[in-house]
Amino acid sequence: MLWLRLLYESFAFAWSAIVTNRLRTLLSLLGVMVGIFMITAVFAVVDSLEDGLKSTFNMLDDEVLFIQKWPWAFDEEYPWWKYVQRREVSLGDAELLAERLNSAQKVVFQAKTMLALESQNSRIEGTGIVAVSEGYEDVIALDIAHGRYFSPMEVAAGRNVAVVGHDVAIELTGRENAVGETIEAKGQRLEIVGVFAQQGASVINDGFDRAALVPAKFGHRIMDYGMGTSIMVKPRNGVTTAELSDEIVQQFRSVRRLRPREEEDFSINQIDMLTSVLDSIFQQVEYGGWFIGIFAILVGCFSIANIMFVSVRERTRIIGVQKAIGAKSSFILLQFLFEAVALCIIGALVALLAIQAIVVLVNAADIGFVLNVHPSRVVIALSVAVASGLLAGLAPAKRAAEMEPVEAMRANG
């Protein structure tokens, strides 16, 4: 009951200070509000970007390895010009590698480019064209809303068929279910056999909404396989990525006919490599938010301490009366500490409400970026507010607790 009473009285005193001296209290709380706002805002942006990026990686199996010309993480001791001299992986490389790997469940070739697609009087620029070989649906999670995926015969024969994104179907044919419609890419006709479910745009990418998949043996008619190619390898059940990687190095060197002393002219990448780099980047941004926020909070702490010293001076007689009727120094100390904490919590709540308003506005604007504040970040913000209140209120509370009853009553007598 004592703690509840202290809490109630402290919030009452804090609210009274705000109501009585609005401008002074607002200016004093501004530092805490700005600090909490900055830290929480950075947390919200970083967490939202991280969630968006990781959601795009959910389409990929974590165990899938990517064989490419370029690595996702550069070695500082390896000159960049050596990477430039490497050859891109080819469809032929993928086919030869698939014959030699014993620990692989699927070996899939992939090539990407950007092209314009046409259909009658409609045209859509900057469409992502992805040429894939057999087994692509086994390494990438595909959500097809209408129609179907390629048949093995269509992939093997390089038929002129395509699975297109939701936006591509709408803009070129005027309807979501565009199965059976014909589109063109670089003068080559393509029959739509499937349409992906709408994924929604984001600041990161459009997913498959503005993309089209075609068989790899058809893709060379409309795109150059000289850039942006990769081979995706999925391990068999029970095979680790380390074991698969070792076998890939051994067998792909043979495919490339590299001599024993020659360096590999390819890189083996994994999603974990990319996520670790992104985690490092987000961590640095988060540190920047803390750096800016802490300075603002320190300024706010000095302001809160000033309010508390003024409050101690204005309530000196009350302190004397409380001590005269038996209040212990610890009670007085806790009373003023609670009041300082209450002021900081009020400032934090105002900052969090401002953040929530921004979240609502950003999400309502539908700019392709879903902003959210994780509950754990709210807990951190309130914890920072409590710590700031304890830090700011310690000196004034100690002064109030050390007052002698008689002298305190005479001061305002």
C-alpha cells in the first residue's frame, strides 16, 4: 500500500507541476521527449526494414547455396579486379554440375534481367524477367493464384510460356486471371500459364508482382545470360550445407576445368551471409539512434533536475511537517524520486503517442512500407524514462531527505 500511495502522490505532484507551470515543465520535459522519440523512431524504422527484408528471404530455403561470379561478402585481401575477370555461371554449368553432385537434391539455374513487356496496346516497362531451369519451384516458395507452374516438358523443351506477377497481369490484360493471354518480350510471344498471388509493394522490392518467369531454355532468346546468373543448389535430407559446399567446390572446379593450383573463379553464397551483413548495418544504425537520443535525454535530465530542485524549494514547509509527524528520510527520498520518474514517464508517453501517430499516418499513406513499433521497444523506452527519472531526481530527492524538520518549517514559516 505504501508504494501505491507513493506512486499516486508522485503522479499527482508531477501532474500539478505540469498544470501549474505548463511552459516551464514542457520545456524541461522536451529533452526527455525528444530523446525517447529519437530512440523509438530509429527502432521502429530499423525493425520495420529488417522485418521487410527478412520477409523477402522467407521465400528461400536457408540451406540453399548460390553459386555466382560475385560473393555477397567481400574479402578485403582479395583485389576486386580478380572478381571482374571471373566468368558468369551458365546453364551448361548447372546441367554438368547436377550430373556430378551426389549430395544435392536440386540444382537450378537462374538468370535475371529487366525488360519491357507488351500486350496489344498495353506496355509495362522495367519488368523483372527471371529465366529458370527445372526444379525452381522446389527451392523458391511460389504462390500461384491462377493457373499453374511450368510442366517438366515445357521447361525441357524451352516452350514460350510464362508465369507473371499480379501487376503485370492487370496492366497488360486488364484482369487478374490472365491465364491463356499472350504477351510479348523483344518480339517473342509468350503464353501466360499462371499468375502469382499479389504480394504488395515495399521499399525493398515488389516481389513477384512486377516479374515474369520463363523457362531457361527459352530465356536466351530475349535476354543475355552474360550477367546476373546464378546456380541454386539445395542439399538432400541429412546433408549439411558445409558438406554440400565442399562437394560443390570439388565438382565445380572440375566442371570449370580448373587446375589444382588455380583459384576458384566462382563464389558460394548463402542467405545467412547476407542477413549477417544486414544485421551489422542495422546494428550500426541503431547505435546512431542511441547516440543521438542519449544526448537529448541527458539535456532532459538536467531540466528535470531543475524542476525537482524548484519543487523541493516550494514544498520545504510541507517536507518539514511530514518529518515532524514521523515521516522517515527514506519516505521523503522515495517521494521525490517517484515524482521525477513520473515526470519522465509522462514525457515518454507523449513521445510514444507521437510515434504511434506517425506510424498510423505512414501506414495509411500506403507507400509500400509498413511501419511498426515492437512491444519490446516500448518497454525499452519506458525503462529509459525510469532510469532518466532516477538519475535526474537523485540529487534533489537527497537534499529534501536530509532537511531538518525545524529548519524546513521555519524556511517557509
